[in-house]
Amino acid sequence: MKRTIILKNFRIVDENVNMLGSVIVEDGIIREVFPGSADFSDSGLSNKELDGFLDSARIIIDGGEGADKWGLSLLPALTDIHAHFRDPGFPEKENLESAALAAVAGGYGTVVCMANTDPVIDAPEAAAALKLRSDALGLIDLYPAMALTTGMAGKELSGITRLQPADSGQKAAWPGQRPRRPPLILSEDGKDISDDALLLRAFQEAKRLGLPVSCHCDEGGETKATARVIELGKKAGCHVHIAHVSTKEAVALIRGAKAEAGNAESGFTLTCEASPHHLVLTDETARMLGEETWGKVNPPLRPEADRQALLGALLDGTIDAIATDHAPHSNSDKKKGAPGFSGLETAFSICLTELVSEEGLSLSRLSSLLSASPSRILGLGDRGRIAPGYRADFFITDTDSFWQVDPANMKTRGKNSPFTGRDVRGRILMTIHRGRIVYEAPALK
Ligand code: NCD
Ligand code: ZN
């Protein structure tokens, strides 16, 4: 018998849709989506079909009464193309379990974790083993990014040379092949390879595999580093994804290069992400929190003019995705100057509050930036939308409810949020992964 779930009376929002309606899920896949009220009168289904679904449904989740008012919102689960899970190697900061719990509490269903662990994820076997451990938890889909060089030492190419294009998951080698094996993306994380010839060879491997390379452009200044990876990316004809863009100069460079890349015969593709903290905070916040401690992050929080440029790039489509760069640290590491912020549990609410309510971004566009668009960058065309055939990965939120950011209530071990104490909208009430409830918010006191 099929495992059926009905979600009815929700405001259904994805990159293309914003309507009141209901969703029928069968075996972890969306079967029907229809607009209208609780009695399914607009569903287009026959009574017999409808009775069949209602009889077999194990769970019916009801968003609220009446088609004339918005109830709770149902959105596609989020996809984070950039997070640090610290596993293996740094359990005092985070591990697979605490990170996955934080992810589902933040509405995430798919996460890319960076390879700066101990040991570094620089072999296909290590990436696959980490994914298997995560799959066993059953909370999210984890896709470890693989380092470009052995041990991220910048000396010789890593196990990427042993990957086969089919492993990339971009195309299945035979029908029914288990798709989307890791890695889906390559990255040297904060360390870009300084040797041009070696970085070009890494890009050529990425081109062979059909995988994007996430470039952090942290070293030697963001503008110069961004220009360099764009130049080498053009030479290799690969997909360059620029991580956490933070300056107006980098935005301008990317905007220009994207216009060119659209016509490139080489296959050169350029995408980029911005993180909630760079979109919302400035160097002033860093000074307030402590530039060398709680306000420290790579790249640093920038002046307001840079933030304005990022907002412009978000609205005109230059920025393809919002990624957390979730970088949990222990309090003692943070006090010693470890850069980075925890972000998985605040990303949606911060963006909803500061970008949708304040800056006029539509909720559909926010959904795209946090879900469908980063999924596409990873080649995951089966998620990020609420439409028949897509995966039943959702979260439920009340966009009118307020809550206060308090790291003490967070699942992550890294209590280093720069948003502590803020009042934000849109508490995550429930997260559903492949048609199963993996997170429910505790009842409000
Ligand atoms: C990253 C981390 O902690 O892993 N921190 C950060 O501020 N983004 C590493 C890094 O990119 O410096
Ligand atoms: Zn990072």
C-alpha cells in the first residue's frame, strides 16, 4: 500500500506559485497540488479518487480553516549550497547529528558541507562514507563537497582525478541507476589554490565531471580573487560558483562576466551566492559584536554601500542563491578569533524579516533563492518546487508569527549567531523530508 499524506489548507509558495491550496503526497513524492478550499471541490479529482486518497492517508496535516484567509504557509524545503558540519574532526563545534538537527529546525532538506574537516574530504570514498552516515540519520540529504587538492594543501590534485562523470550524478549512466552520488560540487573552501596552473587543471577536471567549483575568493582580496577564478574558469570552460559574494566590486565583476558567460561556447558558467549575514549586517555590527571575536567572519562584514550593492544584485538576478556558510564554533574558539557564524536555524526567518518585509523581495523569489535555484546549481532538478513529481520535501511556517533568536534554543553546537536577540518573523513549525515529518517545533510557552 502507498504511504499517503495530505496537507490541506495551506498558503502554498514556491518560485512559481503563491496560492491557497492542498497537496497530496504518495511515497515521498508530490502526486497532486490543487488550489482552493478544504472540501477539495476545486481539485478536479473524482469523488472515487478523492475517497481513495482520504482512506489511505496516514497523516492529514491541516493548515487552517477557510479559503478566504491565509493560514499557514507550506514551502519547499531549503537547499544550502554552503555549510560546515565539522565532521569528522571537530565535535566540540558540531557533528553530523547536531548539524542535521539544526538543518531541519531551519527548514532545510538538502545541504552541501564543506571539506575543511579533519581529515579533509579529498577522496570519493570519504565523501560517500560521510553521505552514508548522514543518510542513516534520515533527516536531510547531505552532499559533501570534495576538496580540489590532497589535504587542501594546494600541492597536488585530490581524488577528483579518480571520479567518473557518472559519479557526479548529473547524468545517470543507466536507467534506474541510483542518482546523485556525491560529490555534486567541488571546493577548496577558504583556500583558493594559489598556483594558477594547478587551479586550471582542477577546473579542467571539474569540466570533465560536469561539476561546479565553489570558489571562496578569500585570499588576496575578494575583487582580485574573483577576477582570477573567472579568467581561469573561462579558460577551462567549467562552472564556477562564487561563494559568499560581499563587495560591490565583486558584484560588478560577476554581473559583467555573467552577461558574457551566457554566450560562451566553451561551457563556462558563472553562478554566485550571498549569505544572510552579508545581506543584512554591516561592519558596524562587527564592531559592536567584536571584530576579532563574535563579529568575525570570512569574508568580513562590509560597509553599508557593499550591502546595498548586494541587495541590488539580489533583486536583479545577479545573485543566484542564498547560502548560510553555517560555520559553528565553540565559545572558546570564537573568543580566540575563529571566523564564522552559525546560520542554519536563522537563515529563513532573517531573510523573510529583512529582505521580504523590508526590501520588497517577493516570498516566491526568496523561496527560489533558498531552494529551487541552489538545487539547480547542484543538478538536483527533483526538488525545490511544490508541483506533481517533485520530492515531498517541505517546511511549514507561520509568516505572521514572531520569535526571538536565542542560541540557547538552537540545535547547533555553535552558539555563535550574530542575530542573537533579534525579533524575526516566520518560525519554522514543521519540516518534512521525503514525505516524513523530521522536525516539529516545540509548543510555544
Ligand atoms: C569558515 C569556517 O569556519 O569553516 N569560516 C568563515 O568565516 N567562513 C572558514 C573560512 O572560510 O575562513
Ligand atoms: Zn565557508
